[in-house]
Amino acid sequence: MPLELLLTLVIGGITAIAVVLHLTGRSSQKVMTAAQAREAWLRQFPENHIAQLTLAEDGHAALVQLEDDTAPLGLVWSFGADTVARSLHDTKATRAKHGLHLRFADFSAPQVLLRLSAAETDAWLRQIVGADARPRAPKET
């Protein structure tokens, strides 16, 4: 089979799969409830105890306040049809045009852009910056 024909078939097949997935709604971001955000956090960090959870208005992210003093804040956000959770320890938060830009100290998820309302952006930024300024208890070894 000529390379040009093979390449056309492969590209056409991948495009067709992407279109079918999009048309059937499988490419849309997960919209979480507070309970689902709590579950998503505990799925990745089962040893943590959640003190408070603030869900974004659009349901695509949640700010998690933990009872643990060593890592007081965490974030759960939608990544396609799934969720990702990360601690906000050593995270750089900056205001973006439509929300917050977070840069993690983690190569597996280096950054995320959260779409938040202006009021949410202000509140979340205050919490993140305030948590970063708090003194932390040393970890027990």
C-alpha cells in the first residue's frame, strides 16, 4: 500500500474518532458537585481530612481546605471527563484574564488555568496566598 494512502487512512480514522467522541459528548469537561469533588480528592489523597470545600460556580474546579497543617490547601479540577487533584504547597498563583493561573511544583501537572468569575478569582487568590504565608508544622518522620 502506498505511504500516501496509508497516511490518509490513519489521519482520516483519527479524525473520525475525534468527531464521534465530540458529537456524543465525551469530550466535554466534567461538571462536579461538591460530593464528587470530595470523592475525587479522597481518591488521590485518602489519608487527608477535608475541612472545607469551595466549588467553582461552573463546577469545573474545587478548592479543598485540609485539616492538615503541612499542606493546608488543595485543588481538584476537571481534565476532560476525569478529574485531577494536587496539593497547592509551593504553588504560584497569578490572576489571569478570566480567572487564575496556577503553576505547580510538579512536573506531571506543571500548570492549570482556572476559569473563574472575578469574585471567585479574588476569593480563591486570597485563600491561596494566605495559606502559603501561614507557618507550617514540621512533618513527622
